[in-house]
Amino acid sequence: MNTSDRSHETPRRFEPMLLLVWGLPAVVVVAGLVTLGIAIRAGQLDASSDAVRRMAQVQQTDMRADAQALRRGLSASLRVEDGALQLQLLGAGEADDALSLHFEHPSNSKLDRHIALQRDGSVWTARIDLPVADHWRLVLRASDASWRLDGELRGHSGIAVLSPRFGHG
């Protein structure tokens, strides 16, 4: 009887349920540590290049430059064609001889471009070599940063309108 009991005994080998009991939690712990490492190395990646003040969970951006552009009634039209950029500034008040224009890529800050525009009569011009992208956020600033205009360059149209962030109100 003793020999017949041994013949019905399950042979000792690797049990698949052991993989579920120990393997899945181990995989989850490793994946969590990898995700934590990625998050720590990424640092602070803000979608906005503006100076941001963080208070608890709220981010606050200084909007005085936008309010100044709105008070002065400023807006701009931009045209980019074959690496030549032309910008026409519209609105009240005297304008600077030099303006800065920032092309910000929405997902890859390595593609961002910052250029200085030089006045040529009533138009500001520059040469720019833009990487291929379907969308750019544009920020036009005075040399003293007293005002700011925002806009978007979409697709391959090469034309954009820049205005204060909050439009007319």
C-alpha cells in the first residue's frame, strides 16, 4: 500500500501558480521603481516658459506684461517663408527697435528657438531655420519685457497672429 500511495503523488516540479504568487508582485515592484527613476530624472517640465511661482499646488504666472500689451492695444502679424521672417506690430505707442521672438515646441523643448528681430522701417525681420513641426507656440516680447504677445503657428501655413493672452477682456 505504501508503494501505491507514492505512485499517485504529484511529482515535485515547478508549480505555475508560484509564478503568479511571487512573480507578479515582483514585476510590479520593479516597474514602480523604474517609473520613480524616470520621474526623478525628468525634473520640472513645465509647458510654459514663463517664470512661474509655485504655491502649494497652484502655479501663478505674472500677467503684467500681458495687461500692458492689452492697454496699449498691441497685436502683431507674422509671416515665415523660406527662412525669412517678417513681423508687423500694430497698436498704440512707440515700439522698440529690437524685439525677441520665441518659438516654443509643445512637446520637445530642444527644438525651441529664440531669435532677435531687427527693425526695418515698419517691419521687424530675421532669418530663422525652423525644424519641421506641425505646431509652434509664439511669444513676442519687448526688449525690456514690459509687454508680451502670444500666438500659434500651425501647420505649414507660415502665417500667425499674435495678441495679448486674454484677448479683449
